[in-house]
Amino acid sequence: MQIDVFTLVPHAFAWLCEQRPLATVLGSELDLRLLNYRETTPLTGGQVDDDPYGGGAGMVLRVDTVAAALDATYGGPPEHRVIALTPQGRQLDQALVEELATEERLTILSARFEGFDERIVEHLATDPVSIGPYVLSGGELPAMVMVDAIARRLPGALSEGSGDEETFSAELEGGFEYPHYTRPAEFRGWKVPDVLLSGDHARIAAWRREQSRARTAR
């Protein structure tokens, strides 16, 4: 799988590339390319953003900047899916992660301060996606979230079976995980639920489903 991330801060992704599970699939199952808008901008001085028409606080990523980046990389609008990370987009959940992980190629557009010129979302992207109903100072963190979530679903990223259990929990119970416990079985009087110590996998699975549904309801 090839993922191209267009960003103003490529070096911000360095730590992510050193961490599992992404690091374990780089060069085999995942080709991650980090592309800087400033290297292809048609504007002078490396400019990529501008004040929005009508006024307002913050800077907006210009449509001609993004179009130039796509043209330089793909020779025009790419035929594969292009993700624009924006708070107004479809909520990123495990179902969408599973869907995106089946693609051979993806492009992720990270925004700037107040976001994109709306024409980027309407005409250059295929999928507006949000990691949550809030605004960040840039699109790098959302892009890292998406890349990490997708990388976890690629072959070799996780030990066999562990990713399936996460997916089962997320899809069946609305995205809320069940509580996890580890050793010691009792600490300061705080005990691990007896069912988890029983060794009865059917009971454990039922307990986890119940706990996940309770969290979803809350």
C-alpha cells in the first residue's frame, strides 16, 4: 500500500515512522511518502496559504497550492482516493479504517490553521474525513492518526489475532473497547474481575461484549 501525505511539516512524522506497528510494515506492506506543499507551490517565497475572503482569524490553505502539489506528483488529479482532513468530514471510525486499508493507494491532504479553501474539499478531494468535532492548528496530527490506524490493519503490523480482536470489539460494539487488566491480579485491594481469571474463553468474550455495550450506552 502506498500512502502520500501532503503536509507543511514532513519532519513531524519522523517519530511515527520509528514506532510499531507502522515501522514494522514500512518498506514491505507500506510505502509512506511525505510531500511538502512548499516544494511545489506556484507562489513566491514558499507561500501556501492566505487570508480568507470576507475576513476572519487565521490562514487558509490555498486551492492553487494544493492543485500544484497534486499536479507535480501525479501529473493531474489522481485516480485513487484523496482524503481531505477537515472537522466537517465523515467521522473516522474503525469501519472507515478497514475500508481505507484495502486501498492500494491513498493521498492524505493535511490542512493549515483554519483549514482548506473549500474548493479543495469540493473538487480536489474525494473524501472529507474528520478525526473529531474540534479544530487543531494543522492537519499533521489528524494525518498521523489516520496513518497509524491504517498501518495497524496491514499484514505484519500486529501479532496474529490481536488486530482481529480490536476490530471485532470496535465494529460489534460501536467503537468502545472493553476494560483491560494485567498483572498483578490484586493491587492495593483493586482486583481483576474473576471472570478474566477463569480461563473460560466463552464467558470472557460474553463479559467483554457486555462491558463494551455498557460503555457505549454511557
